[in-house]
Amino acid sequence: MIHKIIVIDKRTTVGQVLFDNGVVALETDLLTGFISALSAFASCLGEKSIEFKGADLGDHRFSLISRDHLAYAIFQDLFDNEPFARMALKEIIDIYHDELVILNLSLDTIRKSITTEITALIETEYFPVGILKNINNEIEDIIESSEYNFDLMFLSSITNGIIQIWRRTINPIIMRQFLDIISKIPLEMSWLAEGKTSNYGFVDLNDDESELEAWMIKRVSITNYFIAGRAIARGNQTQKGFSNEISTVFDKISTLIEKALEQEWMQIAKMDNGL
């Protein structure tokens, strides 16, 4: 989830907040100072060095995008889908940069409506996580009842990152690779990739057994939410049977979430209409 967005004048290292959801207690001056120091260190490495774009801080991560003399920093949860957060940040920069670049952040206060608009832009994509309490047990049953091992399964938003994790892979490199793949695939379509693993799912395979893996992304109806994950199969599995089972699991979970969302939105509509 995105927690903070800050704009920093690289000439003065002064920054101001564009968005803050209040979840992480972190002083803006401390973060801007830290980012400025790391950026300065990166620039000292020489002309051949890669532009500094962010870093991990404990359970959180910040990403940096520079334009003209301004640096825009987005602070989010570790293992969140960084590519989508950067997409959201780029959208905000495209909308507001021309206005922000002419300000003196040391003296001028950012127009209050900018922060209000950015907050609305981000929070309109927030998933009503309360609905998951009623269906998480059913989702767990669907995953457990499959004959295959799902070692990665999560619900995510195109813009705001991971919403719910049902299975977390023990290898963070796999998670980052998968999130990078997702960022390059149109979510209007479902996606399924298959292949042989390097035997990191099961360790007691016989010589005559094979191990297959499947990666899948399933959009929830026409929303900006999607389910993604990986499954591993052992033994003599047919490719068609493996694909069908994986697709069935994702379809069932997607249907549960879709129905829960519809009920939530219907209740909101009734409240708005005073019913």
C-alpha cells in the first residue's frame, strides 16, 4: 500500500508532502534528508553510475522519480508491487509537475487542493478489505482442496499494490520477478505460463517424476483488482489437466471476490440514496 508521496527540491533538499495516509509515523524532514543524502552519494559515483531510483528500509520501500530539479518519492510496503506504484507516481507527476516545478518549496506552500486531489486519486482505488473477512475461509478451502501446491497467491490492485496474501513464497526474488512480469501484461486478459521448475517446490522427487510450475494472473471482473500466484505439481501430470485445475481455482476465487464486491457496492449505493 502507498503510505506517502513527497516532492523534494534537489537544489535545497527541502520537501513537502503530496500524500500521507497516516499509517507510518515518519517525519518528512528525516525522509527527505535521507533521500537527498543517498542521491548525492549516487551522483558522486561518476557519470557512468545508474541514476539512484530508491531503496528498501526495513519493511518498507521508497522509489524515486526525478524530473527537472524536483524528485518525487513514493513510500510503500515492502513486497508491494513497485511497478504499479511507479505508474501511479508518474500519473501524478504528469498532472501536477508543471505547477510544482515553478514553486519555491522553501517558501511556497503547495496548493491544498493538490493534496486533496491526489488523496482522492489514490484512495478511490482502495479495496474494501472488510469483505475479505467473510470469504477468506472459503478461499483457503479452495486453495487447500486443490491437488497442487500453491506457494504464492495474492490479491492486488493495479495502482495500490498487494491487498491480501494467502500464500507467500519464501523467495523474495521470485516475488519481485513475478511483480515485474505482471506490470508488463495487459490485465484485460488472463495469463497462464507453465514450465519445469528447478526442484525448489519438492525435495523428494524420484528420478521418474517431473515437477511443473504454473504462474497465473486473473483479473477480477472489469475492476482494477487481480489475483496472481504460482502453483507446483509433481509426478506425471498432463499439461491440459494442470492448466485446467489452476484456471478453475483462480476462477472460483475471482467469482467469490466479485460477488462480495457487488454486494458491498450495492450497500454503498443504498446508503447514498438514503435507503
